Amino acid sequence: MNGVDLHPQRSDPHAGGRLLRAGASPGAAPVGVVLVHGRGDSAAGILSLVEPLRERGAPDVTYLAPEASGNTWYPQRFMEPSERNQPHLDSALATLGRSVAELEAAGLPRERIVLLGFSQGACLALEWVAREGGRFGAVVALSGGLIGAEVDPARYPRRLDGTAAFLGCSDVDPHIPESRVHASAKQVLAQGADVITRIYPGMPHTVNDDELRWVAERLVRLALGDDPTPPPA
């Protein structure tokens, strides 16, 4: 068989999944946003954030929302050893890469691309950007952290060149320990990200108004070309 996998979905379970689009067409939009849903949610579910962002002043940008096979990006908790989440984890990361590549093919540079995820999607978005490196418009992790049994700096050798990184979470989140949020923030800061960490006392596992307002303001700044993030040294 020469090593050919006759069932590629086993090694790339998210390949061929749905990719939903909303907002302006990529070729006309000033900014692109990849929205990454959480466990048990869907692409349509995470796109429900678009209207609240518009209500808070977000400009007309393009949104892409990939969907996980079976609505779950990886089977185990995000703080399990990464090998326990394979091959789903690698397939999920590749799916985000394809979404970013679609925006780039439409003419959007990475400096005007934002990755935003909630819960499992937040973990995935932050993990992808931290591994990928480079300068993005922003990475927004709403109730999430870097993936794996521990935050291993050796897994993230690339610089983030001033990428704006927003990490928001409750101090009593039932799925995301506050300590992992801080460890993740420390890691991307060491990579050169411009980090904002906001811990919300007593908040349930959800997205709040303060987080949405930060995202909307960031999209406005990126759309206007008024990026306050310092450029790389």
C-alpha cells in the first residue's frame, strides 16, 4: 500500500468541514476575523457574536467560522497531554491554518487578521497563534489557555512580534483554571505579544460585554490603520 491512508478522515478528522462566512466579502473587507467555536457548539453558533460586535461599534469586516467534525475539536480536556487529543488536535490546528490562508489569498495581511475563540475554540486559537508566530491583528482567547499538560516554552520557539493578545476568563471558570490563563499569558508575552489579561470575578463560563467591547474597539483600530500595538524592535 506504500503507506497510503485509505481513510484520511482518521488522520485529519476535520478535513472537509464546513466553513461559514459572514460580513463583508474578504476582498473588500479591511479586516478578517476567524471565529472558533467551543465544544458542542457550531460555526453558526460562534457567528452569533457578529451582531453583538456590530452593536458595540465593530466595522464591517469579514468573518470566517470553521466547524469541527462532530462539533468538537479534540476529545479530551485541553490540559491533558497533547498526544491524548491526537489526531484531532493537529487536524484542528490545520483547519485554522486553512482559514487564515483563505483570508491571505483574498489580500488580507496577517497584521489585519484576528483569531478569536471561545472555550475550546479559545484554547485552539491561542495555541495556533503561539505555535505559528508572526504579527497578527490580534488573538482573542475568551475562557481558554494554551493546550497541554503544562505550558512548555519549547513548543513555542517563534516570536509574536507585537501581536495583540487578549485573554479573558472567570476566576472560577469550571473548565479553565485561572492559573493556566496566567501561564498562557506569560508564555505569549515572552514571545513578544502585547498582552492584556482580564480576570472577571465570579463570572460563569460565558462571553461578557467588556470582552466584546475590547474586540470591537480593536477591529475599529485595525480597520482605520490606527494600530496602537508597538511594532517589533
